Amino acid sequence: MADGLRERTRRAVRAELARVALDLFAERGFDETTVDEIAQAAGLTKRSFFRYFPAKEDAVFGGVDVTGEQVVDDIRARPADEDPWQSLHQVLRQWEQQIHTSEQALTSLRLIESTPSLRGRLHQKRAQWRRHVSDALRDRPGVQLDSFDAELLTNAAAAALDTVSQEWLRSDGTVDRAALLDHAFAFLRPAATSRGQNAGPFETHPAGRSEIRGPAAT
């Protein structure tokens, strides 16, 4: 219980520190803002800042990191008998609705797109997040999903998220992210049969290996 409270507190502090940093970046520019200025604005020391973020660039992704950790926790908590693609859809849709109403998320995305060093860090963050999500899909009790299938599903979901984010940015935050995600997941959802029965996004082969089939008609 104490560990859980400590982790929630850590996430809350990181999220607040990221918010302060993002406000300063938007006001002064990313390169022009120092770690000292961020720490001072947040009421912390420079040393405290580096306890939460290893570098200034990471502060831009503080909110992303917190959301990503919570997404992984939510996926682990989904019912074991739920279709993995459905689990991804339900969890990500819940968070997309919150992101859609967040002005901070739109500001962060604009900043990343306009700063080459941040675009590079984003690729690293996405790769790390995909590994954690893939592991979470496989770790649910009673779930039989090999690493290839878990990674394939996760990468498909990540591609959907990336496309949703780009369209959201192009619309200046006006399009409905959750509705776009629903469309993407419906479009990408694999056709599913297992020994003649509808059993999720896999077809079981005689060797016991599951295979993603082509997208179903929408």
C-alpha cells in the first residue's frame, strides 16, 4: 500500500513538473529555457529536477510518460478472456478522451514537431512504451499470446495513435481524437476465426501459432 502511494505521488510530482516546464517552453522557447528556471518555477532545486527527469528534453514527455505508465497498468488489469485488440482499444480510447480536452497535450505536440531534438527523443519514448505495452498484453493471467503477436498488435495500435495525433495536430485540436481512434481500430481490426469460431484477432494454425489476418471490411 505504501509503495503504491509513493508511486502515485511520484507520478503526480512528475506530471506537475512537466506542466511547469511545458508552460515555460511555450512562453520562452525550448532552447532558451534552462533547468534552473524550470526548477525555480516549480519550487524545487535543480538537483530535485534531475531526480524526476534525466534531461531537460524528458520534461516535455513527463505527461506522456505518466499516461504511458497508466495505460500499461490498465492493460494488465483488463479481463484475461478479453480479445487483446479490444483491450488495447478500450484502454487507449479512455485516455484519448482525456488527451482531446487537454490544451497541454496539443502544446506539447506542437513543441515536439517544431524541435528536432525532441522528435528524436519521441521515437525513443515510443519504442520503450511499445515494449511495455507488449509485455502487458502477454502478462495478463490466463492469456496465451506469444511475443510476435503481442508486438504486432502493439505496433498496429501505436501506428493508429500516431496517425490520430497527426490528424489532430493538423486540425489544430478540433477533430475528435476518440472518434478517430475508433475508426482506426475498426479499419485495422484483423478478421478472426479459430477452428470455425469467432475467437478474437487470431487464426490458430496446426502448429499452435496464431497469425494476424488481413483487415476486415468496415
